[in-house]
Amino acid sequence: MKYLIYTKTVNLFFVFLVSLWFISTTHAQENITWTSQSQNSSESMPVGGGDVGLNLWVEKGDVYLYLSRSGTFDENNTLLKLGRVKLKLSPNPFEGKTFKQELILKDGYAQISGSNDKLNTKIKVWVDVFNPVVHLDVQSNQNISTEASYESWRFEDRITKGKENNQNSYKWAPQGVVKTFMDEIAFKNNGVQFYHQNKAETVFDVAVKQQGLDDRKSELFNPLKDLIFGGLMQGNHMIPAGNYKGSYLNTAFQGWTLKSKKPVKFSQITITLNTSKSTSIQEWEQKLKAVPYKGDQKASIKWWNDFWKKSFININAKDETANQSAKNYQLFRYMLGCNAFGNYPTKFNGGLFTFDPQLTDTALRYTPDFRNWGGGTHTAQNQRLVYWPMLKSGDFNMMKPQFDFYLDLLKNAEIRTEAAWGHKGASFTEQLENFGLPNPAEYGWKRPANFNKGMEYNAWLEYEWDTVLEFCMMILETERYHGANIEKYLPLIESSLTFFKEHYTYLAKQRGAKSLDANGHLVLYPGSGAETYKMAYNSTSTIAGLKTVLERLIEFPGLSEKQKAGWQEMLKTIPPINFRAFDGHTTIAPAKLWERINNTESPQLYPVYPWGIYGVGKPGLDTAINTYQLDTDVLKFRSHVGWKQDNIFAARLGLTEEAAKLTTAKLKDSGRRFPAFWGPGFDWTPDHNWGGSGMIGLQEMLMQVDGKKIYLFPAWPRDWDVHFKLHAPYQTTVEVELKNGKIAILKVFPEARRADVKVMIE
């Protein structure tokens, strides 16, 4: 009898443990569930996969979705949406009393269900991760008629005026009339075919001429030439049923409708997409036909399941803002996962999930194509924050589009450097077009005569070259974290470093006989401390970046001895970081000297993050903390909004209370229906560099690395229970559960790396 009681007790205890484990490991993929319909597109839900993103919502009984895809750049470099789809069912299950829209996060799809009297219907909306195909599967317990309509606001040419040009590369300085050209849309093969074909002349041609590179034009990479993007919407047993006109918010559109031949219980609608360089529509159509549109969702679900197994953060605290932080961390990571295989990186200013702009700013009554800060323009200071968190989350393959973006532009950047200054190296500007030249508006149309053609005539961006070093470092880190083969990126890293050596030697020789200072160091003048400290002499962010990337490159095993020796010589020429005092305490200076302050960044703390020269367990921590706590500029600029990274600085410095306050402020619910649609901040909604900097802060609170050392809980509140799995260098994963301030689980793989782990909370 005692044995039976004991066995029953053990079994119950086992069930209890299993249930606890299940809750703790699955809570991180908690579904988002809505039981009422949405008011408009700002209350949409992100759904996606591969490189396709949808904004999905139900409004007044009809299902809507916006179609977006990586790389759909028009002639003006607007990142165009691919249209809007409307689903109307008759009889309508969404006119009843029961409604549910749910994002099944673990499996990467959404489901909408509704009941109207005895009619029960479910619509599964999913994107094939491996093929650019959107699926809408309609299942009902009664026969219903389905209408699937493709709606487009680009049914005619549209002149863009004023602030609307912020969506393209002309911004505030259009040269003549700027038009968004119409798409071609027609019924074809019992479906609706739609596409945008770029005209022969694009903003690429305008920028090349503006920047004096016409004689090298044939050598330059041009991503806009021959680009055609669009797709085909089809439905099983559906036929064309006519056109209609309408207006959504203030934007006129035309619709093309497919309708069921007869009422049925099950309908399948697919939207097959193709974005490609094609010299003719016929070639593009052949590529479209080759896309496998009858996808198996099992493969996509497996991809998402594996995605969530790679890493997670689950917090169970009395502080609800802490729990929100973990939930929204995962929601934002999901949004990043929707562009895992894009030809282009996820844009900081909305990614694939922008919606009608007047719902972000009531003054901007433009089409759904609008986003502030451009489509083909990539602002590097912002982009970096989208991609840094992917190292610790283990999403290494998702970093490839960002790395390839720079690699594709390498030749253009080198040609630009050679043409402007006659020396080697790749000059990458801060606001960089997808063809590797400065944004034309930022470059400046009203330039002084004989102003150097390599320079931007711009108070914010002049002499800001160093952000590319962060992407070089990310590339090197993927080798250290993941064992990735980065050989093809070495020319990018080496050319980016070469530019600084060559350019600042060149500038010094323009001023005098010596190319180095009295200590044998490069004179990094003029330079820039981010966009903030302008006309800087020996900018700290530049010094820290050059020093750290050079040291890491020298350690890379793929270099020859000759290459190593060359980079070691350059490392000797990097000047030291400068300091200044506040209240008698030494702090890191943003530069040796500067002429003015333009923005509100704190590059004097870049040696803390991203460069890791100062931090927990490292010399000079007190100096870095002084900088965070006493520097009057740093204090004045402090915020959790947008791209601000004060939360990351605090975490890196072990300032637990500050890190917790700022990170939870960043990762709290957005105030919009979807909790991770933050913004606009300084940019747009959803603000992806807001989400990225929040992710980084949470990761750094939990785990920091220094060489082979792994610090656990360097800035973590003891009363926040947490279960997490993150990645560390040398192909290491660390899984930890902290409960009541004590380590309950510690798993390190490979086991040999456990000796490198230091727990800092006990």
C-alpha cells in the first residue's frame, strides 16, 4: 500500500514538473488573440514567412490583408506594397456574435474564426516559408460563397508631392515632377495578375549623374534596372467576377474580384509572388509560373518550430512590465523571422508591416506605400540595431541579407572612393542607397562650386563613414558564434578598413608634409561622432570601431601571415580614446575636439556598446560608469524611445536598476492593438530599431560575453524569475532558469564551456 501511495505521489509530481516545464518553455510563444474586429489597418496583425509580410485584419465583417515583400523597389526607390486583398463571405460568419483572430506564434500562422447562428467558419492565413506564396484556406460547416478581391491604389500614375516624397529617394528635394507609376493589373488564367515594371530611367541614373559618376556608370551595380515585381491571385473553383471602385480612408482604389463558381464548404486562395530582374514581361511570367504554389504547410510549421527552439526568453515576475518585455521580445523576433530569406535586409522604418500613414500621423494622408525615411535608403545607425540581437538569439542565417547588402555594394563604394579621391577603399555613407551611393537629397543639390564630389553637403551626415564597421564586426562575430564561413566577406571588411587608412592619410597630406601625428597615429579629422559630434577630431566611435575590428580581423584564422602583418601595422596607427572630466571624475570623451552638436546620440559610450572595450569584468569600468552618470550630454540625451540605446549601455555597465527601467520602457506594449507595433519614435511605425534595441538590452541584462568568458545575470533584478536560452561565442548555447533568485537549471552546450560561465546574481 505504501508503494502504491509513493508511486502515485511520484507520478503526480512528475506530471507537475512536466506541466511546469511545458508552461515555462511554451509561454515564450504565447499566442495573440483578439475577440473583436479591428477598426482599421493600424489594428492589423503581422503574418509572414520567408520574405513576405502581411498586415491582417477584419473590419466590418470583411477580411483584409496588405501584401509586402522584400526588395519591391520602384523607379523612385519607394518600397511599394504589392496591394491589398479583401475576402468577403456569404452568408457572413463574421456578422454573428462570436469572433476570434489569433496569431499561432509557435507555428507561424494566423487563424480567423466566426459563428453566425449555425454557420461556423475558420480561415487559416499562412505564408510558405520556402516559396513566395500566401495561402488563405477557408473552411466552413455549411456551403458559402467566397469573393476574393485584389485592390490597388496604383491603377493610374500618381504624382507625389511634399512630404509624400519622404517615401522615396528624392525626399525634400525632388528634381521636377515625381510620379509613382501605375501597375499592370488584369484577369488572367482565372485569376488576377498584377505587376510593377520599372521604367528605363530610375533614381539610380539621377544619382549617378548628380554625383559625377556617369563615366563609370556601366561598371556600377544597379538593383532597379529591369526589376519587375508582382504576382497572381487564384482560387480553386473561382472565376473572375468584375471590377469595382472604392476608397479606403482617403485613398481611392480599384478592385478585381474572383468569386466561387458555387457555394462550397472549403476554398483555397493563393497569391503567388515573383520579384526578379527580367528583360520582358514574358520572362517574368515564366518565372512566376515556376513558383510551386501548392505548398505543404508542414514544412513551414517545422521551420517556425525550429526557429523558436533556437532561443527564447520567458519572464515570470510580479512586475508586469517585465513579463511584457519577454512577450514583446518574442513578438518582435517573430516579425524579424518573417524576412529570414529576403534579398534585402529588414528595413528599420517599418520592415514588412507598415500600414496607412495617416493612422501614424494624421497629417500624412498618403497611400499605404508611404513610410518615412525612404524605401531603398538604408540608414546604417538604425539598421545595425535590427541585426545585432540576432547573434545571441542564434538567428545567424537571418543576418545574411544585411551582410549581402553591403557586399553587393562593395564595388560601387570602391569606384566612388577612387573617383572622388583617387585612393583605395570603400566609402559607405550613413544614409546609403541600395545601389551604394549617398541618398541624392542628403548628398545635396545646391552644392558650392568645386565642393568635393565624394562628400555629402549635409550638416548631419558629413564625414560619417564608420557605421559600416559595425556590420564588419557582425560578420566576424558570426564566425566566432556560429562557425560561419565568412571568406566571401573578407574583401568587404578589408576594403572598409583600407578606406580609413587611405583617406585619413590622403587628408593629412592635403594639409602638410606628414601623414601621421607625432605619435605615429592617424589624424582622424574631419570625422564625426555618429550624427551628433560634428567636424570631430579623433572621434571615439571611429577609434573604438577601427581598433576592435582590426583586433578581431587579426585573430581570424583565414588570414595569411602577410595580411595579418599589414593589419597589425594599421592597428599601431589607431589613436587612443580621449577623456574629459565632470565633477572631477574621468569620463570618456566623444572625441578629442569637435565643432558642434547636431543630434542626440551618445557615441562616447560606443566603447561600451557595441565595441565592448569597457564593461562588466573589464578595466576602466568606473570611467565608463562615470560617463553614463555624469556626462551632461549623455544625461540630456537619455531616453528609451526609438533608436536610443541607453538601456543597452546600462546593462553593459551592470547598472541593474537603470537597465531594467529603460528596457521595460522600451519593450512595454506599444499602445497599438499589436503590442510590438512601436513607434513612430524618430522614424516610423512599426519602429524596428526600437524593437531591436529593446531585444539587445534584454539579452545583455541576462548574458554578456568577453572572449571566452560568459557572464550570467550581470544586470538582472533578483526578483525576476526567468527561463532563457541564448547563444554565445564558440558555438555555445546557454539555457538557464532562475527562480527565487537561485539557479534552478543551468545547461551549457558544449559542456566543456561550463567552466567559462560566471553567475553574477548569487
